[in-house]
Amino acid sequence: MANEEIKKNLDEFHYHEALDRLHVIMCNCEDHLMQHPAIKLEPEVKQNIDKAIQHLWEAYQQIGNISDKRFKDE
């Protein structure tokens, strides 16, 4: 399926679902990785996980903004 065809078939609930999944992943990273004792003791590892969470947060913001723009008139 081409990207344009996929885009045509998506509705606002697909974007809401993507936001939810990103949130679940971010919570899991925070609760199960950042709070792990071994990771707390390893600053470079913790820093890399923190960067990953920041990238996920940026993706969360992006998909929310895209959804707002795409569906604001509906």
C-alpha cells in the first residue's frame, strides 16, 4: 500500500492510538528502565535512555500536532 493510500485511510482515532502507544512506551521506559538499579548506577546508559525518551516525547508532540492540523475542521 502506498503512503498516500495509507494516509487516505487513516482517521483521527489512528492518531489517537499512536499517541497512546507512544505514551505507554515512554511510561515503560521511565518505570522499568530509568528506575532499574543497574541503570541508575551507569550514567552513560541512563543518559542514552533519557535521550531515547526525549525522542519519543518529540514524536508524541509531532503526531499530536499532525493530528490537530489534519482533523481540526472535522
